[in-house]
Amino acid sequence: MRRTTIIILSLLAVFSFTLSTAFAGLGIRLTTLTSSVGTPTTADATSTSVLMASASTATFTAAASSSCVAPDPTIQVELCFVLTHVATTAVRVDAIVDGSVTVVCTNPGGNNPPGQQFPIHTTTSGSFFSDDNGNVKGELTATLQNIPTCPASMVRSFDAHFQTLEFKVFQPPTASTPVIDQFFNFPPN
């Protein structure tokens, strides 16, 4: 009886190891990422992908998209993405966008004093479910918050420059460690 139990446990251990090894390369992949300000490029020195127990990895292929449009391009950047190998559970996608905004306050005489630059940092997040093929097509909108104002007698205008993006994917959505954590640069805008 004891010998049979040991054999069964050994076989289960070998079977578990074989399954985890066989499916190690099939983790979630970021296959497409576009934005309303152009196609982001991977940040050479800081691109990372986090390997989890399920051996999820991040890959990236740029693809142009004319349908990735921000609702208000003066204060928003739209992110459109495709994830593959998601399986049947939900994922949470977080996007952290950094850059700068130049604010100009036009006085009542119509004169424009030099603008002032301020850093911008905005985050957005959403939960997504995969289709029957294990893919997720999603869109997130990052909106600038707390843009500096001008004195009451002046008219404000501003120009946002989105520069970097950190793209994170969590599975399950409540996880604290991402299965993908990748950095990108936006094209000059």
C-alpha cells in the first residue's frame, strides 16, 4: 500500500512538472499596442517582462491604427492593445503615462507671455475578459488631471506632450504582481 502511494505521488509530481514545462511559453503576450499620439516604441534600457509561475512573457509588435482616437485629444491619450494567450480568466490592465504640459495664459490685451512647463503623470486601469480564442482587444483612455489654471482675467491654453508609458497586465485582476510590466516611449507630439 505504501509503495503504491509513493508511485502515485511520484507520477503526479512528474505529470505536474511536464505540464508546467510544456505550457511555459504560452503565457499572456502583448502583441499590439497603438495610441492616439502614434505608435509607442519599446524603451531600450528599461523594457522588462515579469516571469511568473505560469511563465507569462511579454512580446511587442507595433501596428498602426486609425481607430485609436482619444475622445478629447487636448487632454487625453487613447491606448489600444491586443493581448493573446489570456485563457478564460479576466485581466486588469494598468497604464501609467508621463510627460509634460505647457500652459500659456493670454492676458486681456492678447499678449502671450512665455508658457510654463509642468510635469504630467496620469494613470488609467480597466478589467477585460478574453474572447473564445483567449484574446483580449481593449482600449484605455488616460486623462490629464489638475492642469494649472490662469488668473481670472487671462485665457488658458495648453499643449500636452505624452512621453512615456508603463503598461502592466495583472492576472487575476486582484493580483499584486504583474505578468507583464513593459515600458514604452511615445513618438514626439
